Amino acid sequence: MATPTRGFFGRRRERDPRLPPGQYDVGNDWPVLTAEPTPRIAPETWSITVDGRVAQPTTWSWDDVHRLPPSEYRGDIHCVTTWSKFDTRFTGVSVDTLLEAARPTADAHFVVATSKTGYTTNLPLADVTGGTAWIVWEFDGKPLPIEHGGPVRMLVPHLYFWKSAKWISRITLVTRDQPGFWEQNGYHDRGDPWRQQRYQGD
């Protein structure tokens, strides 16, 4: 019996090295997933506050935040529901810039990000500093769509996307970890895609 050639089975597709374990490339799509009803927030009514364990609690309006030095993220995003989107481009302001104004105290080790809807998610302070997190209002050069968190969302692209709170309105620095909405419902406290930290115990 003849041995089948490689072409008989077809060529095996190489896995993109940008794809974390258990993820698939969503291509041009961007699935809409949310834990609560989508709010309607006019940019002129939006604001963000950084408070908690800081020396100078500070609030920025839409106009205020646009006067800050702009910052851009170009790269990939990953959702716990297993999709990944490559080569995204978001524009906004670095979280570092907001924290520089608010001045975290020495005992601040975690943050709680709160949405206009009341949704919360927790992150170690180290995961939103050093150029790793943004507050963004543009996607691919256009205003961020409301279904994806517009007018403004948090962006923490090195973690699963539930950590990038939509409709962000507050960042509170705290001394101890305080699990947010999904974390209280069984999701991992940190959510590193490369370690597949999807659920508690992973």
C-alpha cells in the first residue's frame, strides 16, 4: 500500500505566536459582550475620578482629560471567552498620567475600576502602571463605539478584556485586593491570558 504524501492531508496551519493558549483570531470582528445594559453617556457629561489612597483626589471632565498628553496603544486584545483581536489601535491617555496627578500613597497596592453602570473590576497597581494601561476614547482613529465602552473605557491589554472596564468613571486606589463583579462570580483575580487565568483556581 502506498504511503500518502503530505499534500494528501493538506498543509497544517501554523499557530500565530501572538495567540495565547486557548484563544482564536476573531479577524475583523469585535464581539460585543457586557454584564449590564449599555448606558447612554454624552461626552460633555462624562468625568473620571482617581481617589482612595492618593494624596490628591482628582476629577477630570471630558475637556480636561483631552488637555492631557495623548497616548496610543497599538497591539492585541484578548477576551476570556476565547477570542483575540490583533493589531488594534486605541487613543487616549496613559493611566500613569492620571496617577501622577493624584499621587498614590505608599500603602496603595491595588485599584478598583468602576464604570458608570456600577460594574467594578480589581487590578494590582502594578498592572496599570509603567505604560501598561490607558483610558481611551478612540478606536482606529474614530470615537470609541458606545457598545464597546464609549465614550471612554479603560484599556489593560495584557490581561483578559473584562479587566478593561467599559464606561469607566472612577479609579480607586486601595490597600488590599477587593474583587469586582466578575471576580466575585468565579473569574480569576488577575486574568493573564498567557497563563489562562480564566477562573478562580486556574
